[in-house]
Amino acid sequence: MKPLFAIILIFSLTHATAQNSLDKPLDSGTVIVHKDPRLDVLIKKQIQINEETTREARKNIKGYRLLVINTNNREEALAAKTKVYTYFPELRPYLIWQSPFFKLKVGNFRDRKDADEYRKKMAAYFPKGVFIINDIIEVKLEDPESDN
């Protein structure tokens, strides 16, 4: 008899508690946000930085690049890229994967003559050959006269 009484007591207390929670009015859901006005200044600065550093800030034109390596060995391509960074830090390397080959292209040259000068310098570091290829190159808008 005692267990039945305990179950009825627990049920009635639970039911009464649930009923009381339904009788209470719901919260209005209003949130008040206090924003620091300096955030607007930071947002404007970040927008300016993003505009200056995006690809739209560069112009793409026809030009020349040097094809340093064309291999299906990823480690060999990465080693060549490291060698370019080490001996020619002024040139920008572009490692491209076109299945099944890794191609390492270097530089942004407007004139074939400039590309040929670097090709001769790089021949000592890459005995398999460095080739001049036609490509679409990037030229920064701030300094359109830069060659590499």
C-alpha cells in the first residue's frame, strides 16, 4: 500500500508543477545590445584592407613565365619550389597540379627578354631545363611597371 501511495504522491506533485509552469507568462524575448562605436571604425578599416589585398587589386595580362619543372613526383616539385625560394626570392613561384603532373611556373614577366635573362640564371640550378612559356601574369595595380 505504501508504494502505491508514494507513486500517486509523486505523480500529483509532478502534474501540479507542470501545470504551474504553463500558467506563467512567457518571456518577451527582447535582447538589448550595447555596441562600442569603435567597432564601426574597425569594420571600415578591415573592409579597406580586404579591398587592397584581394585578387581584384591585381591586373591580369598576357606575359611570360618560366616552366621550371613538370613532374608527377610531388616531392621533386616541392624541392624545386624550395630551391626557387632560396636562390630567387624576388620571383613568385606557382605550383600547379594538373593530373597527373605537378608544374612549377615562376615569375611574372611582361617581356620575353627579361624572362630569358632569368632562364639563363636558373639553368645552373635546374639542369633538366627551364623553359619560357606564354601565360596570364599578375601585375599589381599600384606599380604597373614591375616586371616580376
